[in-house]
Amino acid sequence: MSGHSKFANIKHKKEKNDAAKGKIFTRIGREIAVAVKEGGADPNNNSKLKDVVAKAKANNMPNDTIDRSIKKAAGDANSVNYEKVVYEGYGPKGTAIIVETLTDNRNRTAANVRNAFTKGSGAVGTQGCVSFMFDTKGQIIVDKEECDMEADDLMMLALDAGADDFNDEEDSFEILTDESSLGAVRDALEEAKIPMLQAEVTMIPQTWVTLTDEQDLKLMNRILDLLDEDDDVQNVFHNWDEE
């Protein structure tokens, strides 16, 4: 699941168990398959595939697993075709939720997503009902413990490469770019040997919703847990301020 700056610190510090890691690899494998089918198997000539490969490496996906996924997608004409479908809706107290999926069965995915919202007393809305409340940004997260560069130097490196903003969080640095500049900024950091926990396009809320009622918190977590369990769901973005 992709996140946003409000919980960049805690989200990426958690150790991923084998089951969770396997699920992440499965999702990235689907993204690789879609990218290869759309633009070919060479990351140097396919910017979308290059972005997915960078995401795979940031999630510690082994290089041989990445290579196998690319070769499989390139060589199997009968492989499953995944379609990107985005759902928008509301959780407790009007929290805004965006769900990105890659599916080979729209009916199954739609039913599962609606079920997740319903069980959390939320509702799926129409296309565009909440997306206007988010900004599409490239987001790079750098773990302070893994970064030898001083904060000011890292900020200047990122800004010179085309970043829009730099945030010094509790235990990580967050670099924000526009969608088209993400690759250039990520490449500059890679060249400087800066390890990245995340480098991908995300949706960042313009405003935040705080939940204080215990029942609302349970319902919101119910929605997010059910979406996380769905293999078709790639990313979930929301404006719940978890802190």
C-alpha cells in the first residue's frame, strides 16, 4: 500500500513479514506485467517499467525475481491481461479513500471493494467524487539511518534535480516532485548512492480528517484491512490523519 507524508515515518520502518512481503511482490509483479505489455521489456526505453523496477528494488524484491517477471511478461502472449480500475469513496466521518486496482475480472474486484467499504460503514462513490481532494505527486522516502549525506546537501541535490519540496521528518527525509520529474530526481539520488525506501507516484491529501471516536477508528481500519487483503488492490490512498 502506498502512503503519504503523514505516516511516512512509521509506515516504512515496520518489518515486513514473509506473507506481507509475498503480497507486495505479487502486486509489483502485476505492475511489471502491465508495464511490459504497454511499453516493452527494456527499462531504458520504457519509463513506466523503469519506475516499477525502482519500486521493486525499494521493496527489496530480488533482482532475479524482477528479471523473471519481466521475461515472463515479455514472452508469454497468453498471460493474464490486467486492467487498471480506480474506485473512490468515503469512510467514517467523510474520510476520502481512493483505491487503485489491477484486475482481470472487473465484477469480482468491484464486488470486493464495495464489500470492504460496506463492512466499514463506508460507501463507494462516483468517479471523481474525492480525487479532487488529492494532489498527484512523486514521493521519495529516505531513511535517515541509511543516509550519510547531510540534510541540507540532500535537499539541494533533490531540488537541483527537479524536486518541488523537501521535508525533514522524524526519522526520514521526504522528497516531493511533480509526476513527470520523479524519474529524474530518483536517478540523481541513485547516482549519489542514496538508498531510498520508496520512490513512486502517490496521492497526497490537501486536507486531513481526524477520527477520535473508537467506533469510527474500528470501521476505518476495517475498510483498510479488507482492501489490504484483496489481491486485486494495488494502492490505497486516504486523508485520515493517523497521528
